[in-house]
Amino acid sequence: MSLKVTNLAVLVAGSLLFAAPVGAQVMVGGAPMYATKTIAENAPEAPNLTTLVAAVKAAGLVETLGSPGPFTVFAPTNRAFEKLPAGTVDTLVKPENKAMLTEILTYHVVPGTYSAEKLMAGARKKGGLTLTTVAGKPITLKMSKGKLVVIDQKGGGAVVQTADVNQSNGVVHVIGSVLLPK
């Protein structure tokens, strides 16, 4: 058997050699997220999560999201917050509304680490996958048109835009809408 090396074979072999390894760097809003850092350390680096970061600070949850966890966080983007009625975010971050803000933010957090693979496996089952959030209220995950969607108690759906942003204390899934508990 003779070995014939072609330019295409060399190109393919070279591409495989320099391909991103499994578990490669995940970017959120153009910023690298590091699996060696906590959720609280990574989130402020993402320019599309600044509203969420400000809300987490206002609620006094930075220390919690920096703790060992593990947590699964469904992180709404700035655009997700912009979908809320005008003035909602400004009202929520006021000190007198800290309890309401905390409830909404903890409604985006589930104890444990749930990869997109695990979430999608459950979401494909009849009725989807229901998880209890840190707020003590349920969210349901379903598949819709090939996309993973998180359904809140009010029936609103948030599509997972960036999945499996691994952190040292859990995993973040970036979503396109704010989840609202009843």
C-alpha cells in the first residue's frame, strides 16, 4: 500500500492540528470567559451582561455568585432587560425594591450544574424539564424549532443564545429574555 500525500491531505491534517480543543475558550459579548474563574469574576467582563451585573450588585448577590456553588445561571443580556417595560430596571435597582430584585435574579439560578446537553435531553421529553430555582419557584425547559427555551411561570420564553459557559462554580447559559416568577 503506497501513501500518496496531496495538498488537500496536508491542509486537512494541519487544520486538525490547530483546531480548537474540546472545552475551548467561550466568548460572551466578545469577551473571553474563563473556566477557572467564578461566575462573579467572569460576568463583569462581558459587555452584553452589564445590566445583569449592576442588578446583581444592587441585590447584594455578588458574594453568593462568587461562592463555590455549584450553580446554573440563566443570564439575561442587556437586550433582554431592554424588552421590559420602560423604567422597570431603574425601579428594581432602588434599595426599597431589593427583595423583589433578589427574587427575580434568584429565579435565574438553579442549584447544581446543568450542561446544555443535560438540559436538552430533559427538554425533549414530554412536558419538558422542570427545575426548581434558588427562588423556590419552577422554570421549565423545552425545545422549540431546534432551540433550547426556558419558560418562566408567566409563560414567557427565553431562548438560550450561548450555552455551556463553564465557570469554576457552575455554568452559565446566556438567554435573550428576563425570566419572571409569579
